[in-house]
Amino acid sequence: MTVADVRRRAMRGGVALAIGQLLRGAIQLCSLVVLARLLAPSDIGVVVMATAFVGVASVLSDFGLSMSIMREQDLDRRIRDQIFYLNLALAAIIAACVWALAPVIAAFYDQPSLESVTHWLALSTFMVSLAPQFRAELATQMNYRWLASADVLSQAVGLAVAVVAASLGAHYWSVVYQQLSAAVCLLAVLSAASRYLPRSKLNLRDVRGHLQLGATTLAAQATNYVAVNSGPAAVGRALGATAVGVYSRAFMLASIPLVQLASPLTRVAVPMLARTRGDDDLVVALGRIQQLLAYILMPLLVLLGVGGAPLIEILFGVAWTAGGGTLQILAVGGLFQVAGYAFFWLFIQKNRLATLWLCELAIWVVLVPLFFVAGERGQGAVALLYSIGLVANWLLVGTVGCRRIGISSRDLMIPSVRRLFYFGLLMAIGTVAREVLECLMDFSGLATLTFSYVATGLASLLLLAIPTFRLEVGEVYQVLREVLGRPMDAGDGKSRRKYSR
């Protein structure tokens, strides 16, 4: 198989995965909307408070070793088996620790009901912790259809169980049942599709060389987990279950584009980048992926940011509108998070995740304690602090971090700044239009939202007058045509030459 064939197969697999993730995102959005109508904010908040602590188990139990499987194309079967044994042992140990710490978690929030919730979530986390290796096996096989299908099926099953439970009056247990059923379905589908079963005897000497990558991957993932979940923990401790329920729904809505597309794209990007030759080819490939990702995800974040409180009210109901300002702030931070994904893949491929982790640690070790101070001032202050962290992370990793590993980030940073300006301007225009309409006229939320989106759309058409914006939109269009297998026109040569230099 030629390099071009591999790239085309990976890109088509990426499209299949993207379609699956869009379906998964639609189901998740449906879940957010339906459960917000069936449950009170405090019901959601109870589970979110427990998840802020319980979820770290899934990060720790994988130990980052599944990344070794995706990163190497011909990894020995014996080593894969040893990695599985390690993950299994870690998942069991950490889930048991979470189970034992349930009374401590309940005491932290002064919520006795959290003890039993934590016990069941620990079981769910154990099953989810076994999934990464099966995902990695499917990724190395470039079996992206089953990767996407597993996520879609598990989300659909979880939603169905939660809706039935909520309709029967299960309250916050509906969300617990949702997570349990989704975890069982996900593990069953992934294990069956990958057809992977360990056959080698336990011999940890075979994986010593992979433990360093695993440790640094774990450190980076754990740091990110603490950064994400310290906010809900701070809000829950300071303001209670209702406030953290509202905050979590705004956060999850802002995260849908990122979680459903950008994060799963790692399973396509890492194996594809492993086939590049030299730093120049690596940066070119990253630039191509970064541009495509930006023009897919940033417009979605603009719509969320412009929507604000009217969007929250239409989707979730009046009881949740306090999360409107939080959603706007998080959408701005999301723009910078999208711009920084390429650096994550760069550091993985260069096997320098320790440098990436040190950059992130330098930021979050300062900001995380401040979350608990900001929590007293409200969820908006916590969201602002988190978004500041995302901006600082993008800037530090893209400058200092890249320089430390000997990579010039100029070809990645300059286009990112340009795109941040484009989409930040669109978000600002749409938000101002909405604020002006709300001040001058007493329109319904739907009318206000429609006017804001029309203003944003007109502004995007005016942006096409800027040559660089128009050129990048055209290049993204040509990439999508190539991915879909359509022959490129003679006029596409300019775009082809740009990415093959």
C-alpha cells in the first residue's frame, strides 16, 4: 500500500469516524435536552459531583499505554497482551479504591446520597477503563466504522435506559443507569469488533520500554482531567447541586463539538502521522488536519457562543438559563482549544509528551486552586478562569513547548491566530446583535436567536472578501472533495502544491 493510499484510507476512515461522532453528538445533545426536561438541575448535579472524582479512575487505569499501540504500526502481539493485563489490573485496583473512598467524597460535598452513587459509578468506570485498548486495536486496523458504531450504539442504549428510568421517577439514578448501560454496551461492541483476546503469559519485562510513554501520557491526561473537573467540584462545593447541574449542562453543550470530533480524531491522526517522514512532512500534515478541524469545529462554537441564554432556554428550559453566560465564555475558550489540538498530536508523534505535560502543568497548577476561590463568585467566574487556562495553554505550548522539542511552530501558530481572529470576530458580531435586540425589543427567545444567527451568517459572507479567508475555505472544500474520492480540478493545483511542498 502506497503512502497516498494509506493517507486516503485514513482520511476516508476519518470521515466515517466523523459521521459516527456526529451521530453520537446528536444523541448526546438529545440526551442533554430530554433529560433536562425530565430531571431537575439538582438531579444532574448530584451525579456530576460524584463524576468529578470518579472519572479520574478511567484516566489512571489506562496508564496511557493504549497510545503505544496506536503509535506503533507493528507492535508485537506479546507486548499488546502485557499492556492489556496491566490495564485490567489497574482498572480493578483503582475502581476498588474509588469504591472505598465513596464516604469521603460524600463528606466533601456534605451530600450523603453521593456514597451509593459513587459505588455504582465506580463499577461503570471499571468497564469504561477496559475500552481504550480495544479502541486502539481497531484504530491500528483502520477499522473506523466499528469505532464509530460502538460509540453511537452505546450512547443510544444509554439514552433509552435513562429516559425510561426518568419517566418512572428514578431522578438522579436515571443518569447513573445511563452511564452503566452505555459502558456495558461500549465494552461489548468494541471487544467483539476488535476480536482481540490476550494469549501470551504475563511477563511485564516486555513492556518496560512502553511504560515511559504511558507515564507521560497519563500525566498529561490526568492534568487535563483535573483542569476540567476542578470547576464543577468548586461550583458544587460552594453553591450546591443545582448550580453545578446548570454549570455542567453548559459545559457539556460547549464540549460537544470538541469531544465528539476533535478527541476521537486522535485515533485517525496518530496512526496517519506515524507514516510521515521528517519534521517538515509532519508539520505539513498537521497543518492540513488543523485547518480542516478549525473550519468544521470553530463555526459550531461560534453558534453556541452567539446563542447564549436564548439557546439554553430553547434546548433545556427556563430552569437552566443561568448557564447562558457560562456557555458563551466556554465557547470562546473552545476556539483556542481547537487551535491547540495539532500540538497534542505533534508531541505524541515526537515522543515528547513530557514536555507537553510540563507546559500544561505550569498553567493548571496555578489556576486549579483558584477555581475554589472563583466558585464563591459564581459559575461564570469559574468558566472564565477555565477559558483563560485554555488560552494560556495554547500560547505556551505553541511557543515555548515547540521550541523545546526543536520544531518551528510558525506554520501552525500564524494560521491559528488568523482563524481565531476570523471566528472570534463572528462570535462578537453575533453576540452584539443579540444583546442589542434584547435591549431594544421584547422578542421571544427563538426570534432573538434567529436574528442573531442571521447577523452572524451575513458577517461570515462579508469575511469572504478577505483573500486569506476565502482561500482557506476553498482549500477545505477541496480537501473534503478529495476525501470523498472526487477527482480534483485542474484549478486545484494551487492547493495541492501548498500541502505537498
